[in-house]
Amino acid sequence: MKLITALMLLCAATAASANSFPNGNVQAGQKLFEQYKCNRCHAAMLGGDGNTMFTRTDRKVHNATELIEQIRICGGNVGANFTPQDEQHLGAYLNRYYNLK
């Protein structure tokens, strides 16, 4: 019984640590992404579908810290002053592309 309990706790801890943006809300992030028209800028940079920004082979983001930094840079480009909570929301939303652990 102790082994089963320990295994369950280990699985729960692993699942919790796998979320790179535990304080983020995907829906709130999507709302911010749309509010600041982020994809319009991405499409202008790449042509066509702005979402290819996230899946290109030479992307700049490889971990959660880099994504937050890129969110700050992009926020400055559009005149947004994202709070740390906004950054978590955007990170949670964008992680659907990145699948950061």
C-alpha cells in the first residue's frame, strides 16, 4: 500500500512540474493575444499564417524562460505593458505550440 501511495504522489508531482506556466490561464492568454493583434505582426514578418512563428525550425524559444522574455520583447513592440500574470497567461496560451516542459 505504501508503494502505491508513493507512486501516486510521484505521478502527481511529475504532472505538476510539467506545466511550464502553472499560474497561467489559456483563455485569458488567448484574449490578450487577440487584443494586441499579435498574429498580425507575425504574419507581416513571415507572410501568410502568423502561427508559423511558433513552429519554424529556427525559432528562438526553447524553454519557458525564453518564452517569457520573447513575450516581453513583443509586448514592447506593440506598446503593451504586460504584468507578470499576463505573461503567465500568454505563456499558457502559446505553450500549445511550444509544448514546453
